[in-house]
Amino acid sequence: MKKLSALLFLILINQVSLAQKTVTLQDCESQFLKNNLFLLASQYNIDASKALTIQARIWDNPTITAQLNAYNPERNQYFDIGKDGQKAFGIEQLIYLGGKKRNEIQLSQTNEQLAELQFNDLLRTLKLQLRKSFYTVYYNTKSLETTDEQLSHIEDLISSYSIQAQKGNIPLKDVVRLQSLYLNFKNERMEVVNNNIEEQGNLKLLLNSTENVIPEVSKEEFNKYLKTIDFDLKSFENEAIVNRPDYLAKQKEIEANELNVKWQKSLAIPDLTLGANYDQRSGAFEKEANVTIGIPLPLWNKNKGNIKYAKTVLEQSKVEKQNFELQLQTEITSAWNKWDESRKNYTVIKPTVNSDFEAVYNGMLTNFQKRNVSLLEFTDFMESYNQATIQVNELKKKLALSAEELNSTINKDLF
């Protein structure tokens, strides 16, 4: 029986460990690259674009025609296709002129490259979301640990004070004071829990996992965000232009639209149809062999509408690229300012946080238990301590999030 109980206990522990696991950011990103369904689905766009490039290289199939006699009235014979009968055969091939096929292939290749850039931009966006959710869950969890510890102490105090109040040893208002503090902490905790549930859901979705993710951040991992980086807009902008796939996609869209204009112009040039045919008896002489050639007359349809449309789209893409360049400068400046302000704010409070924050709390708790501190002073301190701890975690979280946003804006790990 004892062995069975021990076995069941081990199974329970194993199930709990499977439901939750502690992971680093690197572990998350590795799993993200392997399992994310958005990335897997987007990969098909690249494969589809490659397939269109293959198709663009293929010429139209030749056309074979056959003409067989159905009825010969002179001989009163059906299907007279023998050596003295009549049959004709022909073959035709469409020959593209004006560089149509070359332009179509180049346009397909450019669209293929554009699909790859769009995939890389999706990867950049999802990677930022992953890192933001990772750090949010981590620091929210730290805040919850502090709040839960205080709630445990308050629960003990409420229990003991309620007994003493019933005996008439302490006033009931002290119990009410503790209960009010307890409810206040519970409400604050609920806000953090709700935020954590949402961000934990994001992590599961990004990792394509049903397990809860328990982030782990080392001191060294966090301290890298504290290093000083001078603001150099021109340098940051040049790096973003080289690294940002969405900016490169804007350039590639212009290239694709230029090729589309060339292609539409080439479509206005008539194509040539070459062929050959054999006619057994109905031509000018028996067993006639001919070469055929055909070309449309460009009298009405010169593809003017499509050419004008392609030119309009090209000009639009150029304006969008200019607007994106201005937007990029604003994004870089905003991201750097957010990170720098977060870094300065945390640096100011860092010495206090790293010294005796916890020691002060433990000392206050001990003095209260020894009746050296009044209930009012203790509850005021508890509220202040809880708020201070949560704010410190918020500062750390904002620093990490703003740093990762700056990384994503330039698409380069600056930290």
C-alpha cells in the first residue's frame, strides 16, 4: 500500500512538472522557431511564390491539329483517309516577342524575394511579442510572489486577531483594518493575475504548446539592458535600413512594380505564331507541306489600361517608401527615448532595491509581532512595501520591454 501511494505521488509530481516548466528566453525562442504555426503557415507563401517562378519559365504548349475526311461524295465513302483519300495535319507554337517571358520570370523572382522578406518581418514581429510576453510573465510572477507572501501573513493575523476580538482583548476595528488591507491586496493581485493569464496565453500560442511557461531570467540577462548606448539617429537609421525586412520589402515592392510596368509594356507587343502543316489532297497540289506564320494586328488593344495602372501603382509604392523612411526615424527616436528613460528610472532606485528592502520588511514584521509597532503603522508599511515592490518589478519589466522594442525597431540585438 505504501509503495502504491509513493508511486501515485511520483506520478502526480511528474504531471505537475509536465504542466509547468522553467525555461530561459533562449529555450523559448528555440521552441518558437520550430513550432510556431504562424511561421509554418507563412512558409507556404514562399513555396507558393517559388512555384509561380517555375510556372513563369514554362512556355505555352504547341498546338497540333488534324483534319480527316468524314465523307467523300465522289466515291460515296465515309472516312476516306487512305492513300487516295484526304487528311491534313498541322502544328503551331506561340513565340513570345518583346521580352515578355523574360520580364514575367524576373517579376516572379522578385515576388518570391518579397515573400521571403514578408516572412522575415513576421518573424521579427512575433519574436518581439514572444520576448515581451516572456518578460511580462516573469516580472508579474515576481510581484505575485511578494503579494502572496504578504497575504499569507495577513491571513494569519486576521485569524489570531479575530480570536482575540471575540475574547474582547482587542477592538474589532483592528480586525476590520486587516480585512480591508487583505481585500485591497487581493484586488491588486487580481489585476496582475488577469494580465498574466493573457500573456501566458500568448506564450502558449507562440510556442504552440499547452504547457504553462515559467520564465527564468538571470541577473546577467537583465543587467545587459543597463548598458549605456549613445543616441545616433543616422547610425541607427542606416542599420535599420539594412536590417529591417519590412523596409527592404518596400524597396523590393518598387522593384517589382518597375518590372510589372516593363511586363505590361511588353504585353502590348504582338506575339508570333509559327507552324507547319501537311495536306494530302485538298491543297494546290497533292501532299502539300506548308509553313504558317501569324501575328495579331495591334489596332485596338494595346494594353494601355494595364500599363497606366502599373505606372500608378509604381508611383504609389515610391511615396509609401518615402513615408516609411520618415516613420522609421520616428520609431527609432521613440524607442530609444523609452528605453533611456526606463534605464534612468531604474538606475535611480537600484541602490535602494539592492540593499536592505527585504531586511526592512522582515524587521518591521518582527517588531510588530513583538508589539513594538502599532497595527496602523504596520498596515501602512505593508501597503507601502507592496506598492514599492510591485513598482520595482514594473520598472524592471518596462526596461526589458523597451530594450527589446529598440532591438526590434532596428532589427539588431543592441544588448
